[in-house]
Amino acid sequence: QITSFGAEFRREDVASVRVENGFVVTTEKGQYHAPYAIVSAGVVEHPPKIKGMNRFFSRTVFTCVDCDGYRTTGKKLVILGDSLEALRLAFAMRQMFTPDIMLVLPDGVLPHDHADLLAEDGIGFLAGTPQEFLGETTLRGVKLTDGQEIACQVAMLSYEYTVNDSCLAGLALAREGNGRELATDPVCETSVKNLFALGALKAGKAQAIIAAGQGAMVGIEINRRLLNL
């Protein structure tokens, strides 16, 4: 589809983007010059290494409640995380998708009074570290490093992630209040003129279809600027 519009498609890792008579994009294979730049590089998730994850990932082990939360409806769910974000996720999924939830966090993360709140909502809790997803073709549980096994049909992971924007490190870009996402205006333009950010690089929802819509909007905006409309 890209090439049908006369564009070139190349698989290269971008090392840096700098402002110089427009933009200079440097990759391991060379440099590209353009008056406009659109960045949609997503995020890098940092889940722990859990044996067997590849067998079930995106089928019964998920990382995005917006994309896959509905796939846990009415099922026995375990939520694995490393912060209180996983606690908030447990309450939300209890309300929306399934009442059968076990939350697993590292020892010391959950305050004692929060455990009482979970119990009031019927959400189970264990302090521990996941070691292995159990099952061959069907997920049947999670084994912790202390040997405990938790039966489940589906799992939702809630771990830290980083925005994949290292190539923009040389630019003085404004960020949102959390210091993570890039600040953008209604047409996705960053604080650097003619540099646009899409998807997870900016605040808001980051599903692929949303980023695609943002890309269409940015394309229209760039076309207007090229035509001086």
C-alpha cells in the first residue's frame, strides 16, 4: 500500500533525528533529509523473563487491557505486575470483565490496607515472582519462584515500559507532566515545528488503529502546508 503511492519502504534502525534545514534522519545505512518528520515508534515493554510466555503470548497472555481485556470476560484471570498500577488494573477488570481474579505482586509492593480492599472486592492476592506459565497448548496456570501454582485461563501483565524515542534525544522536545510522552497539539505536532508524533509517543490511547488515524490526519496537515492552504 505504501509503495503504491510512490513512497519507498525501508527497514532500518533510526539512530538520531536532528534539525538541519528541515530534518536529518540518521540510520545505520545512511542519512535522509526531509522538511517534515513523523515518528511512530511505540514503546518497549519490560516484563520479567517468564518461562513459557511465548507459547501463550497474545493468545491467553496479554499486556493491553484496551486491546484484549474483553478476551478475559468470565474467565479465571491472573494479573502479574510490579507496581500499584496492577492493583488499579485488578479493580477495573473486576468491574468490567471477570470477578475471578488473582493479583500477584513482588513482596513489599502492596500496603497492608490495600490487601483488605482487594479482599472486600473478592480479588485474591499473592506476594511472589512469576517463574513459568503452565500448560502445553492451553494455559492452565502460573508457577511462582517459591513453588506455588496459581490456576488460571488467562493472564494480564502490568509491568513498566519505556517510550521508544531514544532517536529523538538530541531534540529539545516538550513532554507531558509525567515526563514520558511527548507534548503535542491537536494535529500531533510536537514542540519542534514540523515534527509529528503518533501513537504511544504522545498522550492518549495508543492502539495501532488510533495511530493509523493520527497518521492520516498528519498527512492531511502536511499536505495543506505544502499547498500553502
